Amino acid sequence: MTTPYDPFDLRELHDPDIPLPEGFEANFAATSLSRVYNWARSRSTWPVLFGLACCAIEMIAAAGSRYDISRFGMEVMRATPRQADLLILSGTVTKKMVVPIVRIWNQMPEPKYAIAMGACASGGGPFKEGYNVVSGIDKYIPVDVYVPGCPPTPQALLHGFLMLHKKMEGQRIGQRNSMPWYSRGPADEVPIPVLGPDIIDPRQAEILRQQAEAAARVAE
Ligand code: SF4
């Protein structure tokens, strides 16, 4: 029996809108460039070798022989963000760690994707009210897939990968909104947060200034 990830199953590549004569399905594929492009990159997505907290143990288990992410061509976890196109945020995001996370994200080349694995990365989890914890990494970088759980099982992470593949397969070459990394000019970097007594997002500098001025007026 062939699986959806059998690399020799041409039905994965075939565009179902294009009819083929009966009996030809296993040996012929009529397809589009976008479908081939998305099929190839969704089955060779390389994650950054990067873990944050307890969820990282489940991510490591997903890479082991029992769950085996190499079935998706993902076993090549890269030790440098410059060779990776997937950032799995597997654990609690402290304010101190936001700075290197944003820096790693900026160093990854486009196209790139982020998975928030677990309750902590998605929304702060059990530490949401903690003085040192960020309530969701999506406040700083764009997240493509959220995997719920505390911790999510390796199977849940595999399901997250399948959801990511689905998102990739919906992107179209030639549609600028769909694949902005082929637009002219460099991609916009996420401003590096400033860590002082608290974490400051430079994108909110104007709001913070207005609030400080309002507070100063009230004090007068
Ligand atoms: S979601 Fe649960 S298991 Fe994952 S890092 Fe947070 S506390 Fe740990």
C-alpha cells in the first residue's frame, strides 16, 4: 500500500483538475509548477536545532526512530539558522530568550515558517502570569501553526507538520501575496526587542511614548 509520502507515488504530484486516461494514474502526472515546487519543499523542510523547555523533549522524541520525522525529509536539523527554513518553538518563552529567538528568526532565509509547540509558546501556558514569561511568541514573530498541549505528544507535532505542509501546498508561484519572498527587495526584519527591567518591542515605541506622556500629565 502506498502512503501519501511515498516519494514514488506520482498521484501526489498529479493535479486532480487535469483528467488522465484510466490506468495511467500510477505512471503519469500532469501538474503545475506550483504543485511540484510546494511538494518538493514541503518534503524537505529543515528545522533549526533549537529547543526551549520541556516541550523540546517531545520534539526530540519525534525525531527518534519511533516517530521518525525523516519520513517527511525533516531529519536534517540544522545547527545554523542560515540553512534552516522551520523554527519549532518548543517550550516556555522567557523575556530573556525572546531576543535570541528574534535574532535566529531574522537570520533564517525566506521562505521560512514557525511552529509554536505547546501551551507556553502559543500563549504563555501555565507560566502566563509569570514576571519573566512572554504570553505567546506570536507577539514577536509570525507563527504559522500552533500545536496545542502541555506538552504536545510527538504525534501532535507530526500533525502540526502535516498542517504546515497543507499551508505550503496552498501557496502559489506568481501570486505576490502568496509568496512574498519573491517580491523585489529584502524581506523586512523583525526589530530586535530591547531587554531592560522589562522587554520592550521597538514596534510599540510610539505607543509607549504616548502612555508615558499621558502618565506624566496626570502626575502634574
Ligand atoms: S507547554 Fe507544558 S510541557 Fe511545554 S514547555 Fe510549557 S510547561 Fe513545559
